[in-house]
Amino acid sequence: MTIIKSATIEEASLYIVATPIGNLADLSPRAVEVLQEVDVIAAEDTRHSGHLLQHYAIKTPTVSLHEHNEQQRSEVLLTRLQKGESVALISDAGTPLISDPGYRLVSLVREHNIKVVPIPGCCALITALSASGLPSDKFSFEGFLPAKAGTKRQVLDSLKNDARTLIFYESPRRLKATLTDMVDILGPERQVCLARELTKLHETIVTQPLAELLTWVDSDSNQQRGECVLLVAGNTEQHAPDELEAERVLSLLLTELPVKKAAAMTAKLLDMSKNKAYELALKLQQK
Ligand code: SAM
């Protein structure tokens, strides 16, 4: 039987609590109550979270749970939960697990049929998307791009035909280089939003074509400071490069196979519609 400790907290439950991404006033009243009532708070950086907890006069004991101790710390927290204690997980900013630690803990705890309760709140990518003016019906969160220049360009290249709004977390140190790669790979006209220092004093949310944004960021070093999210409009144009690739594959296959078979194989290989591949094959035959 579950014992109710307070109106908010149940024993033996793990609470995933979102915290502010800058403005301390963005912690929800429910989050404050949970953080006050749980037996222990697992924080990514206990010193960093100390400021937030102090601000709300929360005196609950904290333990660290970060990238380097998550495996071992998760086992310890699981034992505490199994004894009936309640635990809250917070990260340095925003929603835990979103480019932050916590995945191993949550999956372990769920494997043991212990209740996991999300306490929703801030998340930089959603905050940025909601104000960017870019399509928000379909989007893909890509986290941080790889630090290595070559791998980063490969990832951007693989995303260039994606029709969804693409969302990246980026370090201000790499912002200029990333925008330069984006201009190169995604084209200078693609709309991009730079959402910087969200909820803070110098909050800046600017949506422009990539080349213009790069020129502006380059000319104003203040734009290369603080925390930022980059959101890139999806590619809504016809995908001409895909067609070129399909034509290349079809021309090869048509030397060996009948039209229908060559079209079906091309469609499968390039993940395109069979009708489209068939249409292209007929066109090529008529050339
Ligand atoms: N868990 C967090 C969340 O829910 O958004 C994100 C943690 S991730 C380690 C940190 C990155 O989030 C930063 O490098 C930046 O890209 C983005 N971010 C966090 N706070 C931000 C803010 N106030 N303004 C803009 N971007 C922010």
C-alpha cells in the first residue's frame, strides 16, 4: 500500500523536477513543494543547485548525480527508493535528461516498477521554439552538434533535406563556426533563429536568413556570449538532389533490369515513393 506523506509527495517515488533556465521565478509552486518534501534531491552539481534551493529556502539534503557517477549513484538511489524514500532529480538548468544526466536512473527505477513522476517546467528548446516564429508542428531536437568539425559537417549534411524545424543546443564559442558551416551546407537563405540567454537580462531572439544572422553575430561579439539555442527552418523545397541521385542509380540499374524492377529497387534504396521512381525511370528511358 502507498502511504501518502503530504498532499504532494508519495513514498518510494522518483520525481523528475524541471528547474529554471535563468530566471529563478520560473520554478513552479508544485516543484518547490516537491523539492521541500522529498527525502533527498539528486542534483547534477550540488553547488550550482544550492543557489536555487537557498533562494526558495529549501533545506532538503542533496547528493550529486552527474555524467561520471550516474551508474553507481543510480544503484544507491534505487536502494533508497526501495526502502520507501522519495527522491527528486534536478539538473543544472531546465528539464533533467534533456541533454542532461538522468536517463540511466529513470530507466533503472522503471525496470524495478518504481513510480516516476515528472514535474514539468522550463526546457530551453521548447522555450526557444515557442518564440522563434518557425514552424512548430513538426520539429527534431538534435542536441549538441559534434565538436569535431568534420563530423559536425556530416551531421548537418545528413539533415539538409529534413522538412522539420531542426533544434540544436550550441556553445557560444562554437556559434560562429557552426553558422558558417550551416550557411555552407544548408544555404544562405535558410531561416534560422538564434535564441540566446532565454529568460535572462540579455534575452535575444532573432530569426533571419542564415547568411544575415552570421554577418550580425560576426559583427557583434556580445552575440557570441551566454547560452544559446539554434533553430533552423526545415527544407520545404522540392528535393532536387534526391532526384539527381535517383537518376544516377536508375541509369545504372536500367542497363541490367526492366523499368519496373529498376524503379522498385531505386525506391527501396533511396527510400522514395515507387511511383516517383517509376516516373523518373520512364523519363530516362525516353531520353
Ligand atoms: N536540460 C536543459 C533544458 O531543459 O533545456 C538543457 C541542458 S544543456 C546541458 C544546456 C544547453 O541548453 C546550453 O548549452 C544551451 O544550448 C541551452 N540553454 C540552457 N539554458 C539556456 C538559456 N537560458 N538560453 C538559451 N539556451 C539555453
